[in-house]
Amino acid sequence: MDAVLRTIGDSTPQTSLDQQSTQRPTREEAEAAARTLVMWTGDDIEREGLVETPKRMVKAFEDLFSGYREDPREHLERTFEEVGGYDDIVLLRDIAFTSFCEHHVLPFTGKAHIAYYPDGKVVGLSKLARVVDIYAKRLQTQENMTAQVIDTITEVLAPKGVALMIEAEHMCMAMRGIQKTGVSTITNRFTGVFKDPAEQARFMTLVRA
């Protein structure tokens, strides 16, 4: 797990856990660790409802953190140039996601809003949502996820500008500690033409419309 955490702050794509570290635990070791955690709660790991839980936990982790096994850049490589000269804003609102806080491994859920000005080419709309999903399915902070998503889109598509807003509720704040529910955390980042305050205002207006 330490090897995984060390890569989170790096925007370089991670393609697989096996490539990150030769010390990746086996499935059996992961299940044993899950078993230990369940026992640590004070429950009886041998009772009917829990005996298969370690296996289920590991299987769930495979899905919840599948983003480590994908390179988001690959999803942006195919573009389309037959856009009829369209050069105005392209906006995707309300891209739902669930990620996990790297500090407490508790979920945070929310929506991402992405806009870009194409420079002669566009990408399939689902591919932008895929980029969000891949980065969300890693241990994250919202700030880092914001940077990773926009940096990847900027690097691969090379548009005239990108705008990104992510708003989410963090269970590490709602379920533990201060235990305040319904609190939204908002992060933004702008590149290129979106450095212009007028373009930022237009983006915000379209997101909130």
C-alpha cells in the first residue's frame, strides 16, 4: 500500500500496481489483512455473515481502485476533426463520481464539470467522463484529482483552454471527526483562454444554469 500512496501525488499515469512495485501483496495476503481488520472491530470472523467478507472486500477493492490499472491518456488519443469549424465552448456538466480519501479510505462523492475550447479537433464526450472516472478510482485528495484531470486533458488534447470544477461531499468529514453532513467542497482550475475572468464567469454561469 505504501507504494500506491507514493504515486498519488504524481500526475504520471499509473498503468498497473504490478509495475509500481514488485512488493505488491498477493490476493491471499490481502484477504488475510482484511480478515485482521474485521477481527479488529471486535466481531467474530467465523460467524456466517462474515466468513466470506475478506474475499468480498478484496474483490470490491479491485473495482473501487481499478483506476490504477488504466492510463487515462489512452482514452483521449482518438479525436475528430470534422466539426464544421466549431470553435466555441464544449461543456460536460454533472459527471458523477465516487472516490476514496487517501487519508482515511472513506468515500467522497460528487460531480465534475469540464469545459474546453477545441483547437481544430474534439474528443468523444464519454472519454472526458472516463478520465474523471479513472482518476476517481484511486486513493485521492480532491485537490490532486482536480489537477490530474485537467493536466491530462490539456496535455493530450492541447485545446485553447480547459476549465474544471469539482464539487464533492467527503465522508471523512461527515462520518467521523466533526461529523458535519451536507458540506460541499469545491475545487476549480483553469488553463489557456479560461484564465480570462470573463471566460471563467461564462463557465460558471453555464455550470449553474
